[in-house]
Amino acid sequence: MAQTLPTTEEALTSQVELDDSGLGPGGAGPGESGPGGPGGSGGYLGGVPQRTYLTGLTMGLAAILMFFMAFVSAFIVRKGLSNDWRAFPLPSILYVNTLILLASSFTIQAARRRLARADAAGFRHWWFMTTALGLLFLAGQWTAWRQLAREGVYLATNPSSSFFYVLTAAHGLHLLGGIVALVAIAFWNWKRARITRATAAEMAAVYWHFLDGLWIFLFLLLKLGQ
């Protein structure tokens, strides 16, 4: 039996229904309000599923973790096998810095909740709050380095001080990269992006929580290593 080809009008009607269902190129994903809406998407993923981005992020975090674990292993071995290890008191501002970074994990989660509710103003408020806390953390780290320098503790003073500067500087550089990502997500033109703002915000939050947990681990290591 011969099949009847759809007319042009029927084809256009089917395409409109597909777009309205959120499955077509212009459809918005969960937590997004569509092109130009408060959810901030408006971008076409180009057939790349969200899990692909998250898988790439996971691989990147694994590489960062191995990088720091190499330094941690060297820290433990160097401290255990040397007779020239000289302890020094950690700057007290590091305790405040730890609380600041913990607070930033709560603010970035608050921002994601506002984004899921299509609350653009609330999202921006908590997102910028996270960015400000990140910058405050870096300022606190710089203050800690200046304090040690005034006390005569420099990078080459002792193996213990060398590891302190290297570990805190490496973590600070990775956090700076996270701050750059936060600023980019806040001001990116999502109408022309190949990834939704919700996916980008989720990836940034995972990265930020990772650096938060990493700092707590490093801080405890440095504290116990003294």
C-alpha cells in the first residue's frame, strides 16, 4: 500500500510541536526557561549531552588530585627522612580563610537553587557573593605570605616553609581559575553558547566544592606537619 507523504503544512506543524516540547534545538532543559529567559540558557547543546561535560570535568579533577597527591607524598617523605625540618607557627588568618571558603560552598549552592527556580536576580546575588568570598580567600592567603615574610620565613628558608608556599600557591592558582570561571558564567552570552548556564553552573559548583575540600585537607596536613 503506498504511503502518503506529509504536506509542507503538516511538516511545519510537527516541527513547531517538537520545539514547544523542549526537545528541539530551541527547547530549554530542566531549570532553564528557554532562550533569553531568566534561567539563562538559550543555547543549543549541539548534540553534546550534559554527562559529557561532567565526565571531562571529573577527569580534570582526577588529574589535579594526582598533582597534589604527588606533593603530599613528597611532603610526608621529606619530613620523615630529614633532620633539617623546622616547624613554624601557621598564620592565624588561615583559620579565617578556611571559614571563608566553607561559606563560599554554601553561597554557590544557594546560587544554583535560585537558578533552578528561574530566579535570575537571586542567582546573580549569590553567585557574585561566591566570587567575592573567593577573592577574599586569595587576599587572606597573600596576607599570610606577607606575615611569614615579615617573620623571616621565606620559600627557601626551610623544607617546611618551601612546602607551605608551594602547596598554598598551587591551590590558590587553581582557585583563581575557578573565580575566572565564575565571572565568565555570570557575564557569558548564553543565547549563543553550546552549553546551558545550568550545566556550566553545576560544573563550576563541583569544581568549587572540590577545591574547598582540597584546601581543608591541605590545611590539616600543614597543621599536623608542624
